[in-house]
Amino acid sequence: MLNTKMKHSKSLIMVSLLALVLSKNTQAEGVLKVCAEPNNLPFSNDKGEGFENKIAELLAKDLNRSVVYTWQRQGEGFIRQTLGSGACDVVIGVPAQLEGVKTTTPYYCSIYAIVTRKKSHLNIHSYADPAWKKLKIGLHSVGSDGSNSPPAHALGLHDLGSQVVGYTMWGTDDESPQGDVVKAVADGSIDIAIVWGPFAGYFAKPFGSQLIVRPAPVEPALPNQPFAWDIAAAVRSDDEALLVSLDDSLRRQSAKIQGILKNFGVPIIKLDPVTVKPQALQSTQ
């Protein structure tokens, strides 16, 4: 009798555990767990105002899921602390060459851009142009890892470092300085800014025709410093199922995604097939 009761109890426990597992799987299938920065417009913020927020919502709706965010500032350890820890399942925007993760088919390509005042009539096509010597040039400051942006390398190659004014691109909970470098062009504090395209387009947009945004010149002498990047979504290396689902969703929603990017002023380019692609990037583990 005792053995029968014990077997019955074990059966109940197994049934309960199975029900719990099925419940968790059902819940997991009902959400899209997204890793994102809480204060990094135009990409994302914790109010859902960035274009990556909009794309995440669009993809989740297409997959019959709801978005759940894990907020984490980008920097050293970002991938490890988010995707790697299982805290979330997807990063909406990363370079398609990022290593240590699996990336979807790229859904847009952007480029570093220059921002100038319309009335200044600057039309620079090369870093060898003597006009740079008379300009105050705004750049986003180097990251905490000490890496410089491709435009910074190009300016350094042409001995233009003394012309550079640095601006931070990392916000806090209370401040959003990412657009200060573009605002400085508008108010005349600097003459020209060279920033990643989405920053340029988004922060120049409120100034209307006062500011002009153009692709930044590419420096032929620096082939390993790409000025254009294919952007994709990233998942863990072992999450093939989610990768396939996201690829299918990105394809279905391509037109709407392009509309979102256009609305945010993101400069979009098509790379020539023979263009040298960026080398693979090591993820910040």
C-alpha cells in the first residue's frame, strides 16, 4: 500500500513538473526578450521611443509575441551580460560581422555622415581637402576601450587632430548628450560634425533645411576602417530557431522597417558588391 502511494506521489510530481515546463515554454513562446539601452536615442530608450524599439514591437507583433526588455548600457561585457547570461534573447541592431553571436540577414546599411550648416556651403569630398584646416570638427569621443572611430583615424592620418572637438555619446539616466555634436553645428559652435549616420539624420531632422547631412568621405588609405556597416539582429549562437523566425519576420516586414528608418532620418545606402566588407568584429564579451 505504501509503495502504491509513493508511486502515485511520484507520478503526481512528474505530472506537475511537466506542466510547469510546458507552462514556461508557452510563456517563452509568447514573448520576445530584447536587450537594449535605456537612454540611447535614436536607437532605443526605456520609453520605447527609438527606432529599434519600433522594430522590436513590429517583429514581436508579427511573431504573435509581446516585447519584454532587459535594459543594459552598452560597453564592455554587454553581450555576455545580456545574450550570454540568458537575460534576453535578441539585440535588435548590431554589425552583421559581430562574432560570438548569430546574426540575421542585414536589414539596413548605413554610413558615417557629415553634418554642416546650409549657409556655410561646405562641399568636402576628401580628407585631403585644405578646407579642413580652417574648420572646427565635431566627433563623438572615443569609447572606454580606447578605440577611435573611422573618421577619427582618417582625420589623424591627415594631421587634422588639432581641429577636432570631442563630444560624448554616452547618456545617463537624466541626460541624453548624443545629439550635442549636431546641435553644436546648428548653433555655430563648430563648423562640421562627422558622426554615425543614424545620429546625424535623427538629430539634424529638427533643424530642417538649416542643416545638411551627407555621407562622409571614405579614406582609401584606411581599407580596414569601414565607414559603412550592414546592420542585423543578433541572437545566441545556439538559438537557431529564433534566428530563422526573425529572418522570416524581417523579410515579411521589410517595407515597414524601411519606413521606420526613413521616419527617423537614418541615412540608408546600398553597398556595391565589390566594396570591401568590414572585417569580423569581436563581440565585447
